[in-house]
Amino acid sequence: MNTRWSLISVSVVMFMLLSAVPDQVSKGRSLEGDFLTLVTTIDTGGSPGAIVLDCSGIDCDRRHDVIFYDSDSSKIRFIDAETLTLSPEEVTGWFGFLNWMIYDRYHRQVYILGDKSKCDDWGNNCWREIRVHIIAGRSRTSSFVINEAYKDFRYAVDGLTLKQPHSEDNEPARIFIDDTVHGNIDVIDLASIGTDQIQLQRYSYRDPLACADQQTCHWQINEGNSLALETKHETLAEDDLSTNDILYIADDNGNPFHIRAIRINHPLQNLNPVPLPDIDFSTVFPCNFGVRGLSMAGPRDILYMPSGCQSFELGAIAEFGTTTNQSSNVVSLTYRDQNFMHVDWYDSRRVFVATSDAFCGGEGAYDPSCGLYLHLIYDGTVVDSLLLMTGYPGHSLEDMVFDPYSRRLYLTVGSSVMVVQVDYGASAATVAPIVGLQVITPAEGGSLIAPDHSAELYFFPGTVSVPVEVTYRETDSSASSISNISTGSASAEDLFTLRTFDISAVISGTTTLVNSFDSSYQVKINYTDKERGSAIENKLGLYRWDGGE
């Protein structure tokens, strides 16, 4: 639709069909526990692996999904986080997905790696092409190749991490991928909307393995994530990472008892990598099987690494201070960890780790039940533990993700996704509002796409006479009144506000408001299935709201 408004508040209003919604979540505790409760176990009928949480809209009212990779079918699948039921939608295609996935909280989209064998026109000189696929909502929207120029004969992904866009000023997203066989880190800087690469750089932190480009090659696999990124030193009076970041690498194929640390420049700059002294953890644990999966508690300046081993009945995880790169605390656990752990990004004092008896099934087992235990660590101390299952076969826990909006932890174990309620630490998170900004010019106009693609604004040439900065900002619809909206036959009781947002404009480089445009512009609203679910589609309306009418 076209409009001449320059400073507006908009409410999207639709009819609401009232119906009872059954409570599909068991409220009973499966085991006695103060802060951890097993809510349900969802049988996926497949083999779930990497898992992320997707939330869009105020209070996740637009979309609230748990997204996981199913290695049985090489598909991306979805769980409705409100009802805890599997969705029929799936993402598949000619491309092969890998068990590596990460979530962009600003653009509300998922990056998942995939690979494919490529050869030249004569079927020779074959290599492994690595592609980054983008999942937005419940569909694949685009992809790009990150190693086409290098023609890597083999590419063994051992780690994946993301610098969240806008985590520092207006910087774009940056993806890091570790190829452990060649000792390379590929660094991809993305465009402002997070769908295209604008700069690709490769850094070699050690020489390739001797077998890297041979038909047969054997190497150590990190069962966790070999990469962790520190972007700030919040605990220092003066942040010495104001212009750069520190990338930590768990290189089990190089020095298995050290963690590498590399200082690099911010996105959109040349990396200019500077190796820092390694973190030596060879004497930190009572037993040591080498480097394991890394996790970062950024706001606390703490790098976590589990021991991956068990001494008598005890396992352990270590905290390393990123301002000193020294061990600051060792947390003892009952039994051996599963080579990785999970840190809540919203409340970084909240940490989860699962353990099982490494001696189970043999002589001298400490836990004859062969249980899988979940431990909640808060501020460096174990505050609760929960038995998730008995008869755990070992090495079948693939991944976990915490949902700070509902305070639930999701774990992919065997063919199931286990759901645990967590009643400790920060209360339920609020969703940051969607904000988008774009400069439009007299000659070309321009377009402003909301970071989660929920709204699109198109400005045609001649809309403005000078360059103008246009801002789109989503607001809380629950605070909006719509009682004065006239809809013909509809009464106010039949309506509810689906989405509200403001559009404002200033002359570029100033604070001078633009009160009108020279021609109309176009507003496109993209609805999710959840938003359309209870609506009468032909009653959807877009309204200008000035606070009074």
C-alpha cells in the first residue's frame, strides 16, 4: 500500500477467533529437584543434532521455534516452543547440511553449514565446497560459498562461532569457521542484512596435517566447539578490546594441552591477526585427555572448557579469565562431562553441563544405572543436578540450547529432544525491539528492510530532495490503544493489535526531522504462520496512529 506519512505509528489489527488452547506442557516434575524439572521428551523419529532457538516479535509472539538438524534425513526441522510439538515444515534440498548451526539474534535467522563435492569440467581436480545456508522463519532463503577460491581438497569443520551484528556499534555479523585439518580459520564479514558476504579472509594458525590433501587422512575431532570469541572486557575499567577481538581455538590436532588465542581486528577491516600466548591447562585438571569444546561467558570475561575425563567418580570444568588467560576456577562435577557445555547468552552466570559415568558398563562402575545427569552451574557453583535418563549409551548427547524467554533448556539426545524447565538465575528475557535504518537519496530512493524481514519499506526516486535517514522501530503492541479505529462493521471487541511500529526520518547527518515526503512510499508487511493462525485474512488492516486517533 502507498502512504505519504513520514512520522507514523502503525497498528496492524485483525479479527480474533476465540478458542480454548489446551495446556500441552506437563507441570509435574519427573524427578525431585529444586530448580531443574524435566518437562517432556519429544521423540523426533530421527537423529537430532545441532540445535538453536528462534524468537521473533515482542514476547516471541511472531515466531517461537526450536530449530534442529536431523542427520538421519539431512533436514532442518522445527519444534513449536509454545506447544512443544513437532512442526510438519522441513527444510531440505540438493545441498548437504552439516551438523553446524548458529543463530543471529539481530536478524532472527540461522546460519547452517553445508558441503558438496565439486570437480572441474573434466571431472578432475575435485574439492570440498563449503556453503553457508540461511534459514529465516521455516524456510531456506539464500546461501553463499566461502571457499570457492581456495579449492580445498578436504575441509574438516571443527568449530563455528558468530560475532553478533550490532553487538558493538553498527558492525555487521562476522562468521568464523575452523578447518582443523589444514589449520585454517575462514572469517566472513556479512552485509548489513546478514545474507551476503562482503569480505572473506583466511588465517592459518598452523601448518596443515601431512595427510590433509591425501585420499586417506586421520585426525582428532573435537566433540564440542573448537572456537570461542571474546568481544569485550567488561570487567576492566578500560576495555582493551575496543578495536579488536580475541578468538580462542581448541586445536586438538596441534597442541592438545593448550588453547590458542588470536587477537584480530573488528569486522570490515583486515584481520591483522596477532597470536597471543597460549592458555596452558596441562596442570589444571586431575586427569587430562586434551582440549575439549570451548564456551564463552563474555559479560563475565570467562572462557569455559570441560575436562572430558573422570578421576575416580569426579569430573571437572575450568574457568579461564580472558583478561589474564589464566585458570581462575575449577568446578568439580559428579562423573565425566560430554566434551562440551552451554552458557546462557542472556545471563552468562547460568551454565549447563551434562555428565555420565565414564566407567559405566565395566568393572568398577560408580553409577550402575548409567545415568545422564544435567548440572546447573551458577556463578561458578553447582546449584542443582537432575537425572535425565538411565541406561545412557554414551556419546549420544549432541547439543543443547537455552531459551531465556521461557527459561527452558533443550537437549538433543539419541532420537529425542529433551526439555528442561530452569527456575534459577535471571527471570524470563524480553525480546529486543526490531530496529532498522537506511539512507535514501533523491536520485535513487532506497529500501529499508526490517532485520527479521517482517516489514519492507520502498522509497522511489524523487521521494526526497536531500539524503534522508529513515528509521523503522518495532514497538510493544500491548501498550497501544485501538478503541478509536473505525472498521465499518467490526467492533473494538472483535479486534486485537497484531503489530505496531514507528517510522521516522531525519535529514542525513543531522537531527532535523522530516515531516513529509515529496511522493508516496510503499510499506509491505510479511506475516508469519503464527500471526495468521487465528485471523480472518481479509480483515487484516494497516492503520496510522498518532496516539489519539
